[in-house]
Amino acid sequence: MRVLVVDDSTTVVTLLGRMLRQNGYVVLEAFDAEKGIELALAERPDLVFLDIVLPGMSGFAALRQLRRQPATRDIPIIMMSGNEQATEQFYAQRIGADDFMKKPFSRSEVFMRIENLLDVSLLPRRHYMHASAQSVAPESESSTLP
């Protein structure tokens, strides 16, 4: 399984990369959003860890771009930040993040979040949500439903 880590901190990229590699994951690394998007489009990782605060383009802007691209829209994304503001977490999930992880993080937290996401990702969440939204009757017909 391939995991993309996008963070401007070499410490975070190194530590998270080491944790993942020790558990058999192939790790792709990017230190800014633009390179992260480029790698995601080219390599199609199975999971992305994406920092919110990055040089240049923010993690939120990168998340929006990844969700707009057909090739990357269903990849599970865990947003990361050293600041656990409820508004950041809400905003990350509102624009399409699958999870939010506060830094610093523990090894057990990283793998718990991966397991939780990948169990659900057997049917990609956004694909499932899009299919569910399409199965709902249009508003004009909803008045006929009991």
C-alpha cells in the first residue's frame, strides 16, 4: 500500500515515514502542496496525510484540488495540524477530509486512524456518498414520499 505524506516539516515527514515503512507501507513524500498534488495525480496513493499549514498553497486548497480531480477524489485523506482548533477540524471535514489528526501524534493513533479509514475505504466514502445522494428522490418528487 502506498501512502503520501505532505508536510513542510522534515521531522514529521521522517517520523511518519519511518512508522509507515516499518509496517510495510511504501511512502511518498512531499514538502509542499503543489508537489503533493503532483505526486497524488501521478502515483495515485492509497492514503494521504496532508498538513494544513504549508508554504505557498495551504493544505485546505490542496484538499479542494484533490477532491475536484477524478483521479484523486476518492483517496482517503487525513488532515494534520499542530493546532486542534475545532473550526479547523470542522472545515477540513466539511471540504472533504476523511479524518483530522493533531500533531504531535503517537504511533498507535496513526495506525488506528489508518485502520478506521481503510475498513471504510473498501467502498470509497465519497463514491458511496455520491451514489447515495443520487438515489434520493429529486426535491420535486419528495412531496410524494410518505
